[in-house]
Amino acid sequence: MFSAPPFARANCAVKEQLRLVGHTERRIANRLQLVNWSLVVGWALALCVGLAVTTFTLEGLMTTEVVTAPALAVAGLWLMRWGWGERPAFTMLAFAQMGFVTICAAPLSYIGLGAAMPLQDARFAELDRLLGLDWPAYFHFAMAHPELLLYAKFFYAMILVPAFCVPVVLGLMGQYIRLQQFVMASTLALCVVIVVSSLLPAIGTYFEFGLPSDTELFKANGYGGQASDIPMLRDGALRALNIVKLGGILTFPSFHAATALLSIWSLWSIWWLRPALLVLNGGMLVATPLVGGHYFVDVIAGVSVAALTIQASKGLTAVVAASPLAVSTQPGSATPGRLVALAFAAMFVRPFRRNMSRHAIRP
């Protein structure tokens, strides 16, 4: 029989190499997925502890918005069993992870601000001044150009786009590692923002400078929630938390700013999305101080937090990729359920084998 032509053999070798690389990437992504689910469990435990040690109560647990996350998790795990369902499965599981984190993070941010630490508005305003950034001048410039106000609201609302588009694009394009890195970095960034905002609370720029946040021309929608809720949290008037109705009350650092950088980083490898990423997220950074009532240092701090959590997610990825957890390279063996089973096997089977080897009868 004639051997295959050199070109055909080379083509087969390339396909086999790509297949092995794909299996390796999926294996690492599944391990990262386990880490992210561990973070989700940590968020849930933190919320339980927060509710137990304070007088806060939680409502709205059986609403559609809350039930959606478990439904997506179940659907994703079911689809993971089939080769054709891998991409939508990773997408759904990422949505589920972010949904669970959001469910826990929103009330935790309120509980943290309920500690009533000293307000830092005057300090943040002074930091802006030391950096040569004049927030009242920025506000008056926007008010003098009403045509810009509509764009400001539009770009501020772009925070919803990364939460939906990043999992869909990365999941359906098979970039599973970057998808899980995005979930991990976002989760860590939100954790840092909530902790820092609880320790260094601030109501916002409109409060500090005595400027109107609701005028005939413009209403700072992002600022309204924190302006009304933070004082009630601090004096104890607000203790019943409805998950569905909780608004954004994080001032320093700005999570809008963190999300902008996380969005650009997560999708930067897709070259044709780069112009849209820069325009939409750049616009969000510019609009955040106005619509959200943020100090400029809030934005700087938010970008810094995102940069740190991006590096943390990359570092954790390197650790996970090099971990000695035994995982088969077969296509169907690297599912999260099998990884959990292998982890338990490593804990219980290996000690048993060591004991057996000690008592073994040697010739």
C-alpha cells in the first residue's frame, strides 16, 4: 500500500496537535470553573454571615430574577454532557456564576454600608483637587452642552453590555479560559470594591458640592439610589432588603470604571471588536462621574482595581494550569463533575494506598 503524501501527513499532524491543544484548554477552563464556583460559595457564605450578625433581612428570593441563575446552571451542566452543547454550556455556566455573585453582592454592599463608617466625601473631593481635577467645572460644562447629556446616559448604561456580551462572545467562540478569567476578575473586583466602599463610604459629588442631581435637563440616575439609600442605611432606617429592588450604591472605587477595563481586556483578542470596545467603554469612563455622581478618584481607583484583579486571574490561571490534579486528556473526561470526583478521590484514595504500602508483605 502507498503511504500518505507528505502534505496529507503534515495536515493530519496539525489537526492532531490542534485537538490536543483544545483538550488542554478545556481542561484548564474546567479547573478555573471550579475555582469560580468556589468563589460563588464564598459569596453565599459571606452573605449568610452578614445576615446572621446584623439586623438586615432579605426578601425577594423566589422571584424570576433570582431563580434564573440556578436554572442556567442546571441547563449548562446538562449541555456539558454533549459535545455539541459545549459552547452554549460554558456560556450558560458563566451567566449562572455572575448571576449568583450579583445576588449575593448587592445585599452585601448594603450590609457593609450599614456599618456607618465615617463619610469620606470631603477627602475624595480634596484628592480630586490635588490632582488638578475640577468636578464642578466638569458638571457645569455638561449642563452648558445639553446635547451631550443624552450620550452621557447612554454610555453610563453600557455597564449592562459586558455582563451579557462578554459571556456570549467568548463562550460561543470557544475562548473558555478567557471567559472564566473574566468571571474570576469581575468577581474579585466586585469583592474589593464592596470591602473598600464599606470602609471608606461616600455619598457622592452632588452631595459634597451641593449641586442638583435632578434638573429639567438632566437626572443623574446612577446617583439617585445611593443618595437615598446610604443615609437610611447609616441611621438604621433601612434594614429590609429586597434583592430585586436594590440599586447601585458603590462610590469608591467605581465598579463602572472597573467593568470598562475588564470588558476591554476580555475581548481585546477579537480584533474587529476593538473599535467598539474603546468607544463604548471609553464613553462609560467619561460619563461615570456625571451620571453616577462619582469623584474622579473613584474612576482612577476602579481602573486600578480592575488591573490588579486581571493580573490576579492570570496568576491563578497559571497556578491552576500547573496543578498536579490528575485529569484525563480525553474529550469527555474534563467536566466539572468529574473534576470534583477526582479531587475527592485524591483526598481519600491516596492515603489509603500509602497505608496499604506500609503494611504490604515484602519478599
